[in-house]
Amino acid sequence: MNVETHVAIGRVVSRHLHLDPCLEECFVRGLKKPDLNAGRRGRRIRRHHGIHMDSVMSIIWSARRAYLAGDLEKALEALGVALHYVQDSCVVGARRRFRRIHYRVEREIASLEIPVDAIREGFKKAECSPLFVKTVLYSIKPSTNPVEALRNASLYSAMITGAVYNQSQPPQEVLEILERVKMEEAKKRRKAKRNAWISIALLAIGLALIPAQPLISAILLALSLILLLATLIHRVDPQFEQLAWYGIV
Ligand SMILES: [Zn+2]
């Protein structure tokens, strides 16, 4: 997508957020950034098309964290970068086979008006939740139709902005998750303590048995290590993400 189109979508989104000119420029800077950084055209194409949505999600997380910390300039710039990738993903890729179609679609998009109604609709649909953002990211499909591609790019940009740039307080369901997570954490801590003691015991027995029973000793040492690793590895669950989105954990 042309840089002018990225900026034009951004300006309409900015109007909906009532950003002051200084903040709007931070947002626009972010929207332009991936093209400026990528430099040469060939490299730009490789970088832009096929970027993994998990990487876009981590940029969105940094935007949300900055927003919660009150650093709106940083938040909007990061959000701009993420939306650039989102918008590019709405257009058919520029890989060799589709290159000509890609440039035609890109050119036609540049001559279209930004669909303000799609942006309004996106803000209406937005939910302040990381799961919502992920669902949006993974539902993006590249299009060869310029009108559809621009509409989706505008709609998804507004949906994601509405989820990130949102000052709602945590809803009841998130507060309930917090209570549940606190109880689970306490249970996990007790279990981790017990596992750590078992692991130390296995380690001690294993070491003591090295001269007499090397095979049993090796098995015990391996078990001790596995138990210790299982205790240390902390999985990030979706509930935790819901809380982090509101800056609670
Ligand atoms: Zn781009």
C-alpha cells in the first residue's frame, strides 16, 4: 500500500480520536516508519508481505503498555507501525506471481476516498481486549479488489485502534478473572515449592548413589532436572493476557 494511503487512513482515524496535531504526527510517523526503515524496494516487499501476525501483536502490546503508562506519543507511534502492517496485509502480496496485480491494486487504492463509514463501524465494533485484537489480526485476508482491500484496511485499523486507545476500566469479567488467577497463583506457588523440595531430594540421593549405582543415579538426576524445569517454566495463559491489557499484572 502506498505511504499516502497509510497516512490518509491514519488521519481519519486520528479525527475520530480527536488527537491534537502533535499526537497525530506521532501516529503518522509510525504509519510511515516501516517503509522508511526498509529502504530499498525489493527489501521492502520482502519485509512487508508475510510478516507474522505474532510480531504485529507484540508491537500492539508495546503500544498498549505505553498507553497505560500515559506515554501517548510512544503509544501512537507503535500503533501506527502495527497498523501499517495490518493495512498492507489487506492487499494481495507483491511476490513474483502477483506483483503486477499488487501494483495495479495499490495504484487504484491511491485514487479512492477513505471509507469513513468503515472507520466509524470499526470503532463501534472495537472491544478493549487482547483476544479481540488477535481475532482481528488472524481474520485478515489479502484482497485483489481495491475497494474491498481499502475498506478492510480502514475497518481493521479502527477496530484495533479502538481496542488499544481505550480508557475503559476493567469490566466485571476481567475482575473475576483476577480473583481466579490470584487463587490459582497461590496454588501454583505451593506446588512449585513442593516440587523444588522433591527435586533437591532426588538430586541429593542421585549424587550419593553415583559410586555404587551409576545408572539409577543418572535416572534420579535426570528426573530432578525435569522436575526443576517444569517448575520454572511459566506458561502465559490467555487469562493473564486479559489482565495485562488493563495493566493489572
Ligand atoms: Zn508498507
